[in-house]
Amino acid sequence: MSEAASRTQAPARWQDFIQLMKPRVMSLVVFTALTGLVCAGRPINPVLAAVAILCIAVGAGASGALNMWYDADIDAKMRRTRGRPVPAGRVQGADALALGIVLSLFSVMLMGMALNWLAAGLLAFTIFFYAVVYTVWLKRSTAQNIVIGGLAGALPPVIGWAAASGTAPLNAWLLCAIIFLWTPPHFWALSLYTSEDYAKAGVPMMPVVKGPASTRRQILAYSFVVVPVCLAPAFTGLGGAVYLAVAAAGGLVFLLLAWRLFRSHAGEASGQRNTDGLYDVRAGARDARNLFAFSILYLTLIFATLLVEHLMGVKPLVLLGELF
């Protein structure tokens, strides 16, 4: 944080405080939470549904602000993050911390009072897990940071489901499992062409600790696990025929890209990224970039398909009553 403090201070704009809340991450959180809320299949007042989604969005923003406050020192060392408001000196660390705390309390209390305390408790746990367990502990101490820390990003559909129904059945946790298992290959693909940044900042990402070859093997292994799990909703009474087709077709592409990445030299010295652009990489890292980009599309497609099927009242392939 001393490096951030040494930068020339400029008046903070409202856009800087929005950036503190990581709006891109927030959009995915809101989308998966909305899917969980709709898939719960319980009638809910539209105003209360909007309040639930607002609380989840604000909670995600709170997590982002707390993360940016604590990580300002390492963010300042990385090309991808050095322009963030705190390391760039546009927002004081204390202001980011205050914003995160206020938004955390607001989102959890409003969720509990307007919806139910199961959803509020899950939201509070998610904020704590991301801001403390992942940011403070896991991120700087273990190469499994993304694996374990991915739980925070996987919980929003469970929170949405709980907000609508007051329960968290197995199908809600299946949606959580999809995101949880999707996270390692998604972020490790990114880290293969940003490993130089992570090494400079002292963050023990998998390519830094175990090397790119081991990371590529683990990405492939996780891919062979996550794709079957993505098919599972079609057999638990959650997804329909269209979902099965989308998950299967997208899963085949996912596995193909993971196999190509496994056979590549992505992450080796010749494959390092030479610009600040997230998708602008050298030839040797294109397979990592392609998997990273498609993984976002794949997750979006399967959750969007579930959302549309339930909004349209499409019958699931398998009816399992209340078991799931």
C-alpha cells in the first residue's frame, strides 16, 4: 500500500467507487444468482425478487471493495490490476475498506429482513469467505487458492434459491458445484499467460508454484470432471432437453480446447503476454487464452439455458420430486 500512497493523488470520481465493486464479476454473480432464484420454482413477489438480487449484487460489490483494499500492494505490481482505483491512488484504502464494510452490513441485513435469514446467512458467509478466507489467507499462501477460494464465486445461485424458497436443496448445490469445478480451469488458463505478473507480485498461482506443464495437466483433469457435472442437471429434474444439448455440445468444445492447451506450450517463457490486454497474447499462449474465453461463454450458455427453460415452463427430462 505504500506504493499506492506514493502516487499522485487525484480526486476520486463516482466511477472509481463503482470500479471498486468489480462490476464485471458482479454481473456474473447476479446472473447466476438470478438463475438459482428462478430455478427454485417458487412464487415470489417481483419486488422481493428484485430486492434479493440487489442484495446479492451489493454483497458482491462489498467483497470486491474489501478485496481491492487488502490487495492494493500486489495489485500495484501487476499489469492487469495496477490501474485499479486504490493502487492508482484515486481512492484511499480507508475509503475502500469503509465502503466494503458498509455495503456488507447493508446487503446482509436487508436480505434477512426482506427475504429470509438462510439467504442472509449464506450471503454473509460468501462475503466473509471471499474477503477473509480467500483474499487474506489463501491467495497469498497456497497454489490451491483458486480451488478453495472458488467457493465464494460458486455460492450465488444457492443464495438466490434460498431467497426464493427459504431452502437450499441438492439441485441448488449442484449449480454451486458446476461453478466451483469450473473455476480452476478457467482461472488457471488465465494465469498461464499472466504468470509473470503473479510471480512479480509474489502470488503463488499454480503456474508459478508447480510450473506450466503441471498446470496444463491439472486443467485437463478438471475439465474431464466439470463437463460431466455440467450435464448432471438434465438428470436431476433441473434441466430439459435443450439444456442437455447445450451442455453436451459446449462440453465437447471445452474438452477439445483443454486438450489442445494440454498439448501446447502455453505458460512457457515464449508464451508470456507482452501487453496489458487480457486477450492480446503471443502465439504460444493462444490456447490458454482460447480456453479462458470459451469457459466464460460455456458457463453463461448453460446458466442462460436453465434460466430460459424455467421461465418458459419447459418440463425437465427427469422428474425427481423433492429429492433434489
